[in-house]
Amino acid sequence: MSVISPPAVVVAQEAESFLRQCAEWLGWDHERHARRRAAVLDELARTGTYRHTPAELVLGAKLAWRNHTRCVGKLYWKTLMVRDCRRLHHPGAIAAALTTHLARAHNGGAIRPIITVFPPDTPTTPGPHIVSPQLIRYAGYEQPDGTRRGDPANTALTRLARELGWRGDGGDFDRLPVLIRDSRGDLTRHDLPPDACPDVPITHPDHPWFAELGLRWYSCPTVSDMRLEIGGVTYPAAPFTGWYVGTEIGTRNFGDRDRYDLLPVIARRLGLSTGDDRGLWKDRALTELNVAVLTSYERAGVRMLDHHTMADQFHRYVQARRRAGEEVHAEWGWIIPPTAASATPVFHDSYDPAVVSPNFFR
Ligand code: ARG
């Protein structure tokens, strides 16, 4: 496996720009900034890379969240908990750190925003990389007769896990192992204990039949396939967790045609005719799915926000930043909720989608 390093001048420019942000946010005086800048440029000239101090790493990870244009929850960026695992190269050690990550993120249901940073790419060695898009994913099975089980988004990942010797139970909510590619390019699979971040069973306050569907979802998402870029340094494995907005599950994961595709199922159970779109059976099914998700998480004591509250919070954050003369970078299409969009203030606003560094990339 070879590493394609960006040209040295680009790295130096990125490093200098990041150190200016450090000076601003960490309150470095002129002398301290000049000293650190000289040391970094020297290290870059000698080794082709440089090592962030723990304080720089923490700030860089927080700023990457703040700068990300596709996250409606980023107003909490200052509260991010940053775990420095840059010393861990062995896949077994990485998997153990991921288990701890999940348990700290889950926090007994009081989900905490947290990121764990593993070794960076260097000019000689790529850092380890998590192939799984999230630490928890449900397998997707395609039966020979064309019928599907589980999450179709993960059929390729499921195939890869099977090639590595994994055998699932063939159900709809069957957790896949985490796949890790180490610095040497070797791919391994790791089962993380389910109780580190348990599933929430989905029920509905008015419809007892909902429980019979056997729906469930994991407590919180941990995106694990994005690389974190800070000041010209790339961290290919830096999984991060935040709490869910209900619509991510109720509308998208459960409702999308190419995911669990549950709208026809729910509509039929609600006694609605699915023959005519003008009867709005999809809209009504979506609403009941979202009610079920929000009430189930609440009942399980797992932190989750509804899309109205989340959008209101984001809107107030943007307005406060604007009053301070600063624009929040965001992608409108990712900020508006997929359900009841126009009933939230973010639908009626527009944003500058500029991508600045530090940031997360796929
Ligand atoms: N939308 C993704 C999912 O349904 C999770 C993405 C991250 N979301 C978050 N709330 N931090 O699994």
C-alpha cells in the first residue's frame, strides 16, 4: 500500500494556517506562536510531517466538527471529547479502543459527542483505516431468490465480512464486525460487544402491533470511514459519535426505498390504502414511524433530538454567529430535515457551503 503525500509546500501552508488558528483559539502570544511555527516547519523539513501536541489535536478535531458543512448538530462543537489513540497501530488494540469509545459515547444513554484519533498517515506509512462506514452496522443479505433481509446499504460490507470468515444469523438487525485495515494493508474483522452500545427496541405509544414488527436500532451512530484533516496532517481513522436526530432513523433508515423500505408495511398496518399516492399514506406512515422512534428512545432513556428542536437550535446558533460577524458554513440540503422541512426555520434560510480546514473528508 502506498501513500500519496501532498506536496511539502501545501503541507507547510496548511500547517501554518492551522497554527494561526491555534494561536487564536488557544490564546498563544506572538512569541509562543513564532516558536511553535519554527519548530513545526523544521520538523516538516526534516521528516515530511509533524506531530500535533495533545492540545493541538483536541482543537483540530473540534474545529473539524465546527467546519463540517453537513452536520446540523455542530453547534455543540466545543463539547467534543477527544481521545488520543495515536500510539495504537495493532488492529486488536484498535478494536479494544473502539469498544471503550462506544461505551463512553453511550454513557448509559446520556450520549456524549466523542472522537477517537488513531495514527496519522506519514510519508513512509499509511495510518490504520476503518473500512466499516460506522462502528455499528446491520448486515444486508440478498437471498438467491431475490428477497432481502437486513439493511441493503450494507450488502457489500456484509459480503466482505463473509469473505473474512464471518457468519451472521441472517436476520434484519444482525450486527456486522468492524473491519480494520492496518498500516501494512492487512484486513481483519473484530466483533465489538453489543452491550457497549445497545439496541433500542422500537414500539409505538398508540399501536401495540408496532412491537410485533421487531424493529430496533442502535443507540447512537459512530461514523468511522471519514478522514480527519488537521493542518496538513491526515488521520485516516478518527471515528466520531453524536446522538441521533429521530428522522435519521424514522424517515431515512426505515423509510427509504433502498433501506428498510417500511412505508408500505406501516401503511397497511395502519389500515391505509397504498394504491393512491394522493391519499398521503407515505406521509402518514412516515409520521407514525418517527413518533415510534422518538418515543422508543425516550422510553429507553437514550438521548435523541427531534428534527424541530434540532433545527431550531441550529438556526439560533447561525443567527448568533451572524450577529458576531461570522458565517456558519453549511450545506442546505444536509441541514434541512427530510421530514416536515418547511415547518423548520432552516428551510427558509440559506448557507455558505465553503469547505475550510480542519475538516472531515470521505
Ligand atoms: N445518518 C446516519 C445514520 O442514520 C448517521 C450519521 C451521523 N449522525 C449523527 N447524528 N451524528 O446512521
